[in-house]
Amino acid sequence: MSRACPACGALVLVGEAFCEQCGHALGVAGCTACGAQAVGADGYCENCGMLQPSERDHVEIELEVAAGVSDRGLRHSRNEDAMALTAVGTAADMMAVGVVCDGVSTSLRPEEASQTAADTAVAALAEQLGEGADPETATREAVRLAAEAVFALAEQGEDAPACTYVSAVAGGRQVTVGWVGDSRAYWLGSGSEVLTGDDATPGTHMLTAWLGADAGEVVPHIRTFTPDGPGVVLLCSDGLWNYYPEPAALAAVALNATPRAAAQRLVRLALEAGGHDNITVMVIPFGPGDQSEATVVLPKEQ
């Protein structure tokens, strides 16, 4: 029994793995829109042009110390955000290390820039902290290496891939955050506040700093914060804070929940508000005995 190759139309035997005429792989998953199996390496159907779903459309990560959720949103064809999470130290002296990056949609391959930056930075932070560097030094080095890695993605004659960056190191008595661009870090607890600024022209989304070959010298902002009680460090892309910029609104959802449940709820709120952009949320509990199974409960204010 034979059938037509979906790529070139040549007759092929049922059960064959490849078309002898054009080499197209047979039996692979077809386009989710038209059913054709002519899906290119770039993820687009060569028959109807539809971008195929990606494993990055919705990602959830959970460790003992924190959790994160990243979602494509309702309007974008792909998820250009990325996140990375790890822990450094012993059970009695653990530091949570998280990074969130938002690909710049007007650049080429923004999803590659964000994933490269997040992976490079979290690995650098873990290595630096493991070798005894203080969190601010480790953050500065992580941004430098992430910027170099994104710079290396640029190809001559093409727009440079680019992304924003925000990271947090939470452990002991302090939280250290670093940022380039407009992805944010929040402290949610007693005295909730935005820990970062926005590298963007006021009143617009025009970035004034980012990671990429066309970014010029990358100088990260770094801040160390000493909370006066338990709470949550929240890292997020603008897909969340565009809808919910105020710390109080975020705290009402993120506190009194496990980190994963809190991240899921915040992503859901952004989707219900319109989901115009990719949404990434990372929740890192801060305080004695933090773990993903625990719920951060704050005392009621008098």
C-alpha cells in the first residue's frame, strides 16, 4: 500500500520512515491547523504557514525553595519569555536563585535570547555563590556573562537578538536583585514594594537598556534588601505587571499560598485580564523554613 509524501507528493510505502524522493520524515506529527506533515525546522507549517505549538507555550518549574510559571498568553504566537531556577547551599543554609528574562519582540529570535540569558545567568550565579562570592558580586558577574552569551547570538547583517533581565538571590537575612530592562522584582510582605526600577522611557514601553549585541555597555542595577519579616520575592515579566503593577494587588494573591499555586494564580489573572503579552511569574518564599510545600502566612496588621 502506498500514499503520497506530504512534502513533495511522491508515492511512498506505508511504514517507510523517510521519502526516498525528498528525504522528508514520515509519520511525524502533522500541522495542528491543516494536518499536513510539512512542518519546517523553524516550527512553521510549510503548507498553511501556521506556527506550531511549542513546549515553551506553558512551562512550570518547582523546586524545594521556589516555583515559576511561564505562559505564551492569548495574543502572541510564541512564548518569548524564559526563566531558570536553582538552589545553592545546604538544607540549613539554602539560597534560592531565580532569573526571568523577556525577549524583545522587535528583535530577531527573542525567545533564543531570553532562554540563553536565563540559563547562562542562573548557572553563573550558582557557580559564583558556590565559590563563596557575595550575592552582589555574583549578580554582576552573572549579568556580564549573560550579556556576552546573548551578544554571541547575533549574526552579521541581521537584527541582534535581545531580552530584558531580572534575578534574585534570596537566603539568610537578605535578598539581592539585579535587573536590566523592565522585568521586575517585588517584595511582598510587611512593607510590600517594587524592588526594581524600569529601564524604559516613562509612559512608554521603549526600553533604554537590554541584553543584546546592539545594547552598548550593559550596566546592571543591583540592590540588596533586608526584609523585616517573612514574605515572598516575586520576579515577573511585564505580561503580569502591565495588568497588576501595584505590590498590594500582587500580595493579595501571592501570599497565603504555596509558591506554585501563587504563580499559577497570578498567570491566570493576567490571562483573564487580556493576556496580551507573554507572562512569566516566579515566586520565592523568604523566611525561616521556606519550602515549596509551605504556605507563607503573614500576621494581620493591627
